[in-house]
Amino acid sequence: MTKKPPSSWTIISALAALAALIIPIALFMIGRQSKTLTIETVSSASVADIRDPTLSGLKLSYNDQPVSRVSTATIEVANTGSQPIEARDFERQLVIRFSELTPTLTSTLAERVPPNLAPELTSGPSTLNLSPMLLNPGDRFRINVVLSGDFNEPAVDARIAGISEVSRKLLKPEHKSSESILLLIVGAITTWAYGYLGMASGAVLRANPVSLMRRGDSVAITVVLGMASTTIAMDALDSMAASRVTTFWVYAAGALILTFAVVLGAFRLRRMHTRYRIESSTGDVRRK
């Protein structure tokens, strides 16, 4: 018996299912193929507040100037793009500006990646000023700042060639990381469902599969699952500001999940075709 060549519908189904998985990843990667500077508020905390009546006997001062409330914050500056940001790209200093009601008391450079990164930092009455510098992709550093008053998210003023606007990430809620993990789990489940359904239903393999649903329905569901799985995973990686290493391992885990689902789905499809036959005249499914 001569094996029939794949029909145009089979080829279109396979391409649609594959595109559903690849397109969101491609869009995510294209978004990263750019010059991007991100300034993120990592943490903030209140150190002391002598406005509390129970602390009326406590006196605070900085450089002989009395202060009533002290707060701290950690700000991270990072090149999150794929292209280096050179010192010549800066038209002027990068300024991180706090409210005039919360002047800066002191600021220090903290964690730096790589360790030989040496930003030039100066403090104004309510600003942090950074001189032009070279930041390669993945370079980052943190600034610890002590403020007089309540912490409010600072504004950023910068003019950098190739960057229309500096990316700002405000202080993340404590539950943000758990949300990212949940998104990754949901993405893993939908990836498995995409691979399994695409094979088990025969949506991308057979011109006339053994299935309880119409072929068009099978393809539509498979495409939606493919787009959902990668979109959810990309959103999780973006929300957790995943590094390249983390992104690689997420891709690897997704590939393993998809491979396992495809193998399981193919095995399921094979069993179904050994148990059922299709009437060529009517297309009805009958048990052998």
C-alpha cells in the first residue's frame, strides 16, 4: 500500500503549531536585542522615627543638623540590553533625583558586577549623580543611600545615545517572586499540554487523525496552548529580571518538558491507531 504524501492541511497545521511556540520567544528576544539601561529600586526601609511620642527623649543629628526620621534605600543600575553602553553615549551625568522633602544624607556604592566596575558617584542635596561610564551587557551595581525623611520613588534624568528612555523598575512587592514562580509552573504545564495534545490528537501529523474533536479544533487548541505556554514563561522571566544563565536553564527545562510531552503524545496516538480504524467513505471512527 502506497503511503500518501502529507496534505497541504497537514503542512499548514504543523507550521501553525510550530509558529505558536516560536513567535512569542522571538518577540521576547528581539525586545532584548537593544541598548537598555534599567534603574531598579531593590529595597527601602525606615531606620528611625523620633516623631513617635515614645521616643521623645531620643535626639538624631547628621553633621550637627537635627533630623527626625531616617530611611534607607538600595538602587540598582544595570545594562539589561544586549549592546554595550559607552561613556561617549552619555550627553551628561545620569541623575537620580529624590523629593526635595527627603534630602540625601549619604550614599555608597555596594555590590558591583564585574568587581572592577568603578562608577563615579557624587551626591547632591537630593540627588545621586553618576558620571558617564562603560556598561557592558550584564554589568550592574548598587547604591545604598540614606535619606532624611520618608522614602519616595526617585525620578531619573538621563540623555543616552540609542536609549529613548531609561527603564525604571519600582520597588517590587514581597509576593512578586512567588508570582514569577507560579507563572513558570503554569507555563510548564501549558508547554506539556501543547506537546502532548499536538501529538495525541494528531493535529500536526495526520491528515485524518483518530480524535474525538474536529481537526480544526485540535489545531486551534494546540496553537493557543503553544502561544500561552511561551508567553507565560517569557512574562515570568521578564518580571523576575532573569539573568542570561537563568533564562538558559528555563529554556532547557522547557525543551525537556516539551520533548517528554511529544514522546508521550506520540505513544498515545500510536495506541489509538492500533485500536481504531477510520472508514474511508464516511470518516467514522470504529474499533478494530
